[in-house]
Amino acid sequence: MSSYKLFHGLEAWEYIILAEQNDQPARTEEVLATPNNTLPKTSNQDSSQQSLFDNMPDCDEMDPNVKQGIELANKVEVKYRPVFESLPPTKRAALAWYFLPHRSKKATIGVTRPRILKWYCPFANQNDFPSGHRYCINVYAGCGHQCEYCYAAGYEPEQPHCKKDFERGLLHDLANLEKHNVPPAPVHLSNSTDPFQPIEQTVGQTLFSLRQILNHRHRFTSVVLLTKNPSIALQSKYLDILQQLSVLDNNHPAKEQFRKNNLPGLRLEISLAFWRQEPCQAFDVDAPSVEDRIQAIRQLSSEGIPIVLRIDPLLPRNPLPNNRSLSDFHLPQTQTLQDLEQLVNLAAEIKALHIVYSVAKIIQPRFKPISTTMKNLKSVYEYIAQPDRLIFRGGSWRLPSHIAQQQIIDPFLNICQKHRIKAFFCKQNLVNTP
Ligand code: SF4
């Protein structure tokens, strides 16, 4: 098993760092495909050789606005082409008007036009990773939860803050969706921050975003939120909106597709990797406690909110090879098989849509030295990887894939299988969200 190459040799981390350095959205979690979780390939495997005008009606017959939009689309960088090519001319032109700069003199152009409501994976080659047309709103910069394994620490500021002109930028982008009649697509809050982190209580940018998404519901299919602080969602002003977003009304363009496949309009992805507070305290430093999260998960489920449980990240567990223990490396017992069983049980109890997982990486933070906890975890990784060495790429160390698969992932998947609950690697979860 080798780790999943995302974008022309780039793996997730490299992409994430590259993305954020360019002020573009990145992903929240790392990717490691399993044999059963291989991502689908697009049918068009050689789009670089094709023109966007292939199979098009005679351009003279087209509406001039569509014709100009198609001309714009024809300049889009090769890596985005499968998304544009999958759409009929009118929708293709709409996407071009929304995502591509209108007056660029460059021969090829990227998806850089939106300010806040951005292309989900701007560095993904859509032949290698077909994430498709979808949006990401990073509601804040940075995160107050300070998780030890957070990859965003590799490029985001240490202290969370609001983005300049966030609300104005979002309204501007939404107006453009309407102006160009862009077809609906999934929207994700957020990839590099937690939309329900403490700052939300005073600033309310996530609430503002949700209200605006609701106002423009016909422009979005799945609305996805990822958080470690689900209790905020129980406040009536959030709960009301989340419940409304969960249901597509009869006039929604995707209503029939969602009804036929029994899909909810909203997914609240709640991250809970630990069943006991001791490891949670060590790794999810300033995030809400295990107890708070479990309580909120149960209440949200009883309120009818569709939940995805993210048991994420997965970590090494005792016993380590040759009967060594995590305590030998000054770490608490992280995720026993019993802990994982309890977490999977919780997912089954609340009828979670499915589970999402990935394996922790050892991040080199951008603005501070690596913490003692993560240094200790790195020593564990080096120990269990023997005789192989850790792989360092894109600012993080990770286990060789076959070690991660055998020692960390497979025992977890066995538990999920026993409880008959689906578990998706994080990126597969993404492509399964229409
Ligand atoms: S909740 Fe944790 S992992 Fe997620 S963005 Fe915040 S600090 Fe990073």
C-alpha cells in the first residue's frame, strides 16, 4: 500500500501548504487511500490534449455571453479542465465567469477570482483527484483549539483572527453566483479552521455565512461543516438554520437527485478521536472535552441533524512492537481498541451517516518549534516504522503507508466492519459528498 498521490506527485501536505501560501483553500485532513478506498478516476484521463470546444455546437449559434464564457474556459489551466469539460456549454460558461479572472492577459488562467467562496482544491489535478466543482469557505484564519496534530499550524497564524472584509467578500461572491447563474455545488466550512471555534461566539462569521448560504440555497447542494465544538450548533439560532439547510425544498435543482439517493442537504462532521479525556487533553489541547462533545453529538442527533463522526486522526496504540508501550515514550495511552469500539458504537447509536478517519502526521509548525508531545509521537513513529524510515514531505513526517495500514488502520476498520458502519478515508468521504 502506498500513500495516495493527489496531484501530479504532490501529496496532501504539499498541496495544503502550497494552497495556503497562495491564499487558497486547502483541506482539513491528510489523505491515505486504502485498497478498498481508492478514489475514482475521471473518465477523461487525457484532457490536456483536448480542447474545451470539442463536441460543442457551432460557436456562431451560441448566446454571446455563453460564447465568451466558453472562450474564457478555454484558457483554464489543464488541471481544472475535467470539471469544466464535464459540464454543458451554458454551465461551463457560468463556471468560467465565476471562477476565472475576466481580463487576464495570461495564456492560461487559474480559479482565482472569488474572494471568500473559493474553489475547493485549487491545486488539485482533477484527473488525479476528481473533487469536482465545490466550494470552501475558510471562515477564520487560524484556530483556537490548538490541536497538536493540526496541519494548519504549518501555515496558519497561531492566534485565530477574522479575515479582512469577510462579510463583504462573501456577499460579493454570492452576488456573482447569481449574476452568472452558476449551477449548484457542495460548500464546505472549513478546511483550515474550525467554524465553531470560540471566536465564533463573539464574531459570528459562521452564523453569517450559514444565513447567506440559506438565502442562496439553490446555489448549493451539500452544506458541510467540520468542527470539534458541536455544542454551538445546539443554540437555537444555529440549530434552526442547520435544520433548514438539511432539507432541500421542492424547487431546489438537486431535489430529485437527493431524494432518490436519500441524501441530506447538510452534513455536520464532528471530530472526536478519543473516548477518554487524558489523551484528548494531550492532543486536542484547547478543544472541548470528550464529555461535552459526546453530549452535544447525542443532542444534535435527537434534533435530526445529519452527523458524520470523524474518528480522526488515528494514532498508534499499545502494545507497540516487542511489548513496548506508549508510556516508554512519555505519552498517554491514546486510542485503545476498546476506546475505538466505544467511538464506533457511538456512531452506530446516533445513526451517523458514516465514519471518517485518517492517520496523524507529525507537523513542523511554521511559527514555533515542534511540541514535546509531537516529538514523543515522532519517536514512536520512528520506532514502529523500523527498519523503514519515516517519510518527510511537505512539512510533515508520516509513517510508511504499509505500517500505518497494518498497525493503525486495519484493526480500526475491523471494528467498523463488526458494527456494520461505513468508514471512509477522508478524501473518499469528500468525493462521496455531492
Ligand atoms: S480544530 Fe484542531 S485540527 Fe481543526 S483546525 Fe482547529 S486546531 Fe486544527
